[in-house]
Amino acid sequence: MSRLRLGVNIDHVATIRNARGESYPDPARAAEIALMAGADGITAHLREDRRHISDADIDTLAALTRRRGLPLNLEMAVTPEMEAIALAHRPHAACLVPERREEVTTEGGLDVVGHHNRIVPVVAALKGAGIRVSLFVEPDPAQIDAARDVGANVVELHTGAYCLAVRERRGDAAQLLEELRKAAVQAERLGLEVHAGHGIDYETVGPIAGIPQVVELNIGHFLVGEAIFVGLDAAIRRMRQLMDHARAADRGPAAREAVA
Ligand code: PXP
């Protein structure tokens, strides 16, 4: 299995900063620490209501990741405003997500089937600017087929339902994991790169990282929360270790020892 990349989402460092309207804590400092702790890239969601990440944060994060030669993954709604911002910054990747102002977090995946005609030109414009385009979708066969049809490079599978089922100790967790597995196989077969994210913690990272087609995880809220207790560096290092363990599990005891 290929090495699994970790994108650290630093949105909620900005949430804490904005609670006071001050300049502290600084998401750019979190990004520096994340990259030193072994993150392979930084993910940030510039929401239409700017409730956490700001336009100035994106300027800073784009410059920082470019300087470090590491990817910035810009999560964005499918709107003309966000498209213009992405085209101005040309991040390594853009992940198109659904967005409703009243939601607490990104609830559910993008309806690629229903918004095919709106998504096609945005995907084309972003790809034309050299940006890899990812679509955040539920593990639903029709959405994954549609992601291929609109020309996306990547699907990021929404792991929120599975992670919540595990946290609530619900009986449907195994079924939801199976749906993620099947979606990953389908997406790879269609030539799409497979990422996964939302709601991942130390408990759920292993089963998700064990899906061989998945090459990147994007994790934010849990890491920022855990950072309050152990520090961001330690939280990311532990997550990285759990990912590597899950990845090595299929390669036998020697591989497991190598990452221990
Ligand atoms: N991936 C996408 C597309 C997201 O929208 C989010 C949340 O912003 C994440 C990953 C990270 O989710 P979490 O903060 O729950 O780890």
C-alpha cells in the first residue's frame, strides 16, 4: 500500500482566535507546527461567512506552503466568489464542498448528481489553472460516478457518518465502514484519487487508514481539540503513528515494528 498523506485542517485554530476577535492563536503558526510534526499539507476552508479562516489567512497560508514546497488544499463552496479566490491563489488543490450558512460544520457531501451543470465549468476552470480538483462526496455510487463525469481528479469520501456511529457506539458502524470501502474501490476503478475526511479521531483513523485505495486523510477538529491537552505537535505525531500502523498492518509484523 502507498504511504498515506496527512492534511491537517487548521480552521478551528481560527475559530478560537475569532472568539475573541484578536490575532491569537495564529493559524499560520499552527500550520508551521503541523508541517514540522509530519503533516504532508495544510487544509483550510474559506467559508462564505468567514466564520473561521479569513481572506488574510489564505494569503498567509498560500505564501507559507509555497515557501515550504508543500501543498495547500483549499476547501471551498461552488460559488463565483470562491472560484475567483482559488484562481487568484492557485493552491495545489481545491476541494469543492457543499455549504449552508446555518450548518455547524460541512453536513453531508456535495450533490454532484444534482448540480452537475454548475460544477462542470468550475472544475474545468480550476483544472485549467493547474489546481487539482477534489469533490467532497458521500460514499454513494451515483455521486462517485458523477464526480468522474464532471472531470474531478479526486474524491474525498465523507467519513462523518461512520465516525459518528463509532463515537455513539451504534450498530451500523460496520455497515458504514463497508460503504466507504466499496466507494474507495469504485472511485479508484474510475481513475479517481481517493481521499477521506471529517470527524476522524484516534479511534476511527485506523479502520479508515486501512482502506488501501485511500491516499490522503484530512483531519482538523479532533487534532485542534486534542492540542489543548497535549499540544498540536504531539497530537499530530500520534495521529501520524496510528495512520502508519494501520497502513503497515497488511504488511506483517516486520512492517509494524518498523513504524512502532
Ligand atoms: N475534509 C473536508 C472536505 C471538510 O469539510 C472538513 C471539515 O472542514 C474536514 C475534512 C475535516 O473534518 P474535521 O475537522 O471533522 O476533522
